[in-house]
Amino acid sequence: MTHLAAIATGLPDFLAIMRERNPARRPATSHVIFGVSLLVVQVLNIAVRNAGDLPAGGSIAMPLIVNIIAVTLTSVQGWYGGELVYRHLIGIEVPESSGAGKHKDKQHH
């Protein structure tokens, strides 16, 4: 149930993004939508497999399709999560620049 733990830890960040009208609103909303969709698909997956087994007399087609959908949703959700972290720095504490460093703009006196 790590998906539920991820929801619990990501929900405060999502709510903060929505409150602040952050430019990350669109990818954050997409990330949440794909996450909730993934949760629904995984519940469907458990139902299709009867909590672990293939349905009696059933084929492997339905569980395979559900798994392909789940992998696709996971991939897209992961892409949006990466965009939130690496492009928008959501959930990242960025240290303030001390002013020292070789890439600091040199001022001419």
C-alpha cells in the first residue's frame, strides 16, 4: 500500500501549490489525476485477480490489459512527478546562495 503513503505525503504539497497559485498547478493536478486513476486501476486489478489468482476458467487477457494500463499510468504519473521536482522544485528545499562560488557574477568596481 505504498501508493496510499505517497498520497499522504504528497497531499500537503499539492494543497500548497493550489493555494499559492504556483505555476506548477497544471502538472500537479495531472500528477494527482493519474495517481488517483492508478489507485482505481490497482483496485480493479485486485478484483480481476480475485486477490491474487486468475479468475476460475478465465484467461490471462484481462489481468494483462489491466497491468498494461497500470504501467502506463505509473509512467505518466512519474513523468509529471519528475517535472514537479526537477522543473518546479516542489518538495525540494533549495539552500539560499551564500554569495560565494565560482559562478557568481563578478561586479566591476
